[in-house]
Amino acid sequence: MLPDKEMKKQFKEVAQKEPRKYYPIESLEELGFKRGKCFKCGTFFWSTINKNICDDPKCSGGFRFLDKTPAKNKLEYLEVWKEFSKIFKKFGYTPVKRMPVVARWNPSVDFTIASIAAFQPFIVSGEVKPPANPLVIPQFCLRFGDIDNVGVSYHNVGFVMIGQHAFVPPKEYNINKYLKEIFQWLNKGLGLPKDEITFHEDSWAGGGNFGSSLEFFSRGVELGNQVYMQYEQTTSGYKELPIKVLDMGMGQERNAWFSQSSPTIYDATFPTVCNHLYHLTGLSADNDMMKSFIPYASFLNADEVEDLEKSWNFIAKKININVDFLKNKIIPLSQLYSIGEHTRSLLVALNDGALFSNSGGGYNLRILARRCFNFIENNNWDIYLPEVCEQHAKYLKKQYPELVENFNEVRKLLDAEKTKYDSTKHKSKEIIEKIVINKSNLNTEKLIELYDSNGIQPEIIKEELEKVNVKIKVPDNFYALVAARHESIPQEHATIKELQIDLSNLPETEALYYKDYKLSEFRAKVLKSEGNYVVLDKTVFYPTSGGQLHDTGTINSLKVVDVIK
């Protein structure tokens, strides 16, 4: 079987050779769009105006909405989901509540990384019925690959992917209908004229499934992507899925930012928190400078840039400003925005049952908390993380009321993590002193180890060593490297256990935890018992799998010591 990246590349070539077979050409033509090919990147695209360049920012000249957005409807962050769900309800879609960001139902991931991931693998495979069909969902997601880019650019670790999904037999699958529906959101919901919309032909692959897709752009901004998931990879080739899936994902943050054309995506996403942080620190965003800077912010992406200092100089020259002045303005703001972003991500994850730990997804949450503590300490800011989280919870109450209801537990976890962080300070100072005395020349692996074990920031080590004329290189994407390292560490409790018990002629146990993750009591029938093991017809107990240890509790006052699927 081909890797997802290669499968995507190959199928895109197949689909673009027969566009009428794989893309909703009928609806595109009916709406007045015509096919073109980008002379820069070779992508086929659809537009109502004659042009020979696609709308990818690398080809079209970056984001071009900051001075004036073409969206006639200026939508605040929460209004994006409210208006989207209202439009799609009229089309017959049922708005459903988000699933937890802790993906306990999926053995392959720690966190929900996309709206479709809320329904993988059991609903996509047809094993479990969806909560509604078709449906739309405001799914909060976590991805840790862009940790180092948060704040300085327009990236987020936690974000809401609004999903438009259908799970239907092949005969009922209608990609032309799905395209018209998403066009209504762009045209009526955001208020975009036709000539401000560009559809890009693409493909998607993941989890053994793949299909064609259309990305929709405006002024260099990808607003979303509609995937027509229709095929499954097998060892002998590929075959059609018995259930075909519509997988449209659209960033709530990106759409709010685009419609408002605010200076940063963070001001558009959590305005009350930004104002709270501005008040506490005395910082403020220079709107004119930010609008000049943001189109070039991608040149500072830590995972793509070889020489960050060179990029700062390039941007300063482009916007005609002194580089030191630019850095002194942008870097503190980026750290403030990171605190705003990371606290929102922590709020949702901790609310949904995640815990800080030294491995896997729990460690990635620890990285977010430590970054916040470090920024606060280094800048001498009077910021209390639970207070910022509470501001987020209040702002998000209309969309996610559970965040306010469970806030006290989040506060306790954050306070405990801060206590652990503070307890390592003394030990860290002693370690840094030894490094400076020995004039150690540390490599990346050793820096990660010091951060892992003691929470010592590589920037502090670099600064102290430079005082004794020792220079070390700290990777610009250091925190993403740390996160990736822990995501790849196999956890002892992540394996799926098996027992030699005859389960023939027994129906599958109904997983109640998938339908209601807050459920803590239930009644069930014992279908079979063998020794100390019982097989139930239904259960709330989550089994050991997917990086999650099994639930504990009692059955008829007897202690449950293990849960196995």
C-alpha cells in the first residue's frame, strides 16, 4: 500500500485527467465557473474570471484581504458557526455537538485532529451509525506540528474545524449537490461575490481511504476543503467504499479572520481574551504595522525557514522598517498571543479529560503550559493562566457551555502543573550553572533531554553560554521536535490486550462511551462469565487502547481492575 502522501499525489493526477468523473463539474459550470491551469504551479482551478494563476498564496501574492475583505458579511467568531449551521439546517443537515478532543474511541491517535476524525474509524467503516446523517459539527481539534509558529504567524494548536458530513450508499452520493451547498455558504453566508471565489482541484488520502477534493480560496486564503471520500486502498489496488463519505472541513478561526479582516487571527478568534491580555501587560497591536507584517509572516515559519534572522531582515526591508524595532514589537506580541492560544487549547483538552503527563499527548499539553509559564516569567507579566482560561470559557459559552460547567477541574489541574513547574526551578539553575562552568557544546538531542527532564528552555541555555563565548544552535522548530518525539514514543498501556476466551455466538458489546462520553453509570446484562472475567452486552468502561489506560470503577460493588476489548 502507498503512503498517504504518495497516494494523494498519484490520485490527483488521475482525477485531473478525468475531471467530469471525479469533480462536481456540472454544478461548477452551472454556477458560471470555468476551468483554468496555473502557469506557476500547474494546479487546475475554477473561476468565473479569466486568469492564468491559481489563488494559492504562494502563486497569487499572499493574503490580500487585510486592507479590505471582499466578504460583505462581517462575522464574529461565534457567529461563523451560528450562521453556517443555520444555512445547512435548511439543506437538511442536523447540527450536532462536538466530540471530545481526547479521541478515546480511536486507537491510533491521542487527540481529535479533524472533524472527520470524530467519526473514524467506526462510523466511516459503517460499524456504527452516525448521530445524524447528514450532519454539521463544530469540532475542536488539536495539532502540535505548528507550536513554534503560534503567535508570530497565523497558526493555532487548537482550532475548530467546522465539518459538513454525509455517510451514504454510492447511489445516494451526490457531489454536485454538496458543492452547491458549500457555495451557498461562501456566497450568502460570507457574502462573497462569485468572482472572489476560486476552487482548486486536489485529492486527499488518509487512514487507508482517499478521494478527490476541491479547495475553496479567496484573496489567497484557503477557507476550506471539500473531500469526496470514495475509495479504499488495499494490497491489490483500490476499491470503492461501501459507504461513501462527504468530508468538508473549514476553519472557524480562518473564516472569522477573513470576514473581519482584523490585524491578527487571534484578535478575531478570542477578542475578549486579547483585550484582557493587552490590559494586563500594557501591550497593544499596531494595526497598520500588523497588516503590513502579516502577509510576510509565513517567512518566519520555523519548520520551513533555514535562517530565521535572514527572514526577519527580509521582512523588515519589505515593509520598510528597522529590523530591531520590528522584532521588539512583534516578538512580545507573539508571546502574548501564544498564551491566549495555548490557554484555549488547554481549557478544552483538560475539560475533556486529558491530563498532563511525561509521555504522549499529555506531554504535548505540558509543553503548552510550560511555554506559557516561560513567557510570563521572562516578561515579568502578571498573568494567571486559570483566569485566562476562564475568560475563554465565558466567551465560548454559547457554543461550548460545558467549558464553564467544568472549569473548577481545569483550574485545579493548571494550578498543580504550575506547582510542578516552580519546583524544578532550583534544580534547573544548578544544571545551567554546571553547563556554563564546563562550557558545554550541546547538540539538539541533549537540549531536548534537558527540556524533557527539567523543563529548561534552550533559549536560556544559549543566552548563558554566549556570556562565556560558547555558541550553540537551537533549532527554530525546537518545540515541534519535542512534541513529535513524544508522539512517536510507544506507551506501555497503548497496546490492545487480548485474552483466550471463547466469544463465539456472542453479540458485540455496545460501546456507550462513544455515544455519551460523560456517562458514568449504566445497567447491563452479563452475557458470559469465565473466572474473574465477565462479558457485558453494553458498557461505559473504556478499554485499554489508543494511548489511554482503561477506566476503573465497580460492577455491583466489585472493583473493576481491567477492561479489554
